[in-house]
Amino acid sequence: MSIRLSLLLLVAGLPSLPASGCDLDRGRALHDTHCEMCHDSVAYRRENKVAKTYEEVRAQVSRWQTNTSLRWSDEDIENVTSYLVKTYYNTPCPSC
């Protein structure tokens, strides 16, 4: 088997990723299932936000998923962070 054919078969077998690099639907589902009970949209719209940048939002998502023993992967943390930043924060999202 040629190297070119092997690479083609390898790439064809990989799951496709969203073009944006993040899965906002998964981020929303995780947020709505695990976070919304304490953090409705009002929490994200208040003037005295704890987090103001993408990195700060990500740190809070990471912190709270650890505090609540969710054991999210880095990808899940990125998805939730990207969902929050895109939906509630007016800050650039590097993976969106």
C-alpha cells in the first residue's frame, strides 16, 4: 500500500471537527446541564463580572468544573468557554 493511500485512509477515518475549532452546541449542552442551575444569563450580564477576558472565563470554567467534580476534558472546557464568550461576553474568542 502506498504512503499516499495510507494517509488518505487515515484522514478519512478521523472524525470531522467544526471549522471553528470549537463545538458551541456541545458547550451549550454542557453549560445548560451542569451550570445553568446556578448561573442563569443574569450572572453573565452583571456589571461586576469576575471574568472579563477569554482566558479569565476559561479559568472560571476550569475552576468550577473541578469544584463540582465534572472531570471535563480540555476540549469540553474550551467548548463551554467558547459558548459563554460567544453568547454572553463581548471579548475575542481564539477558537471560535
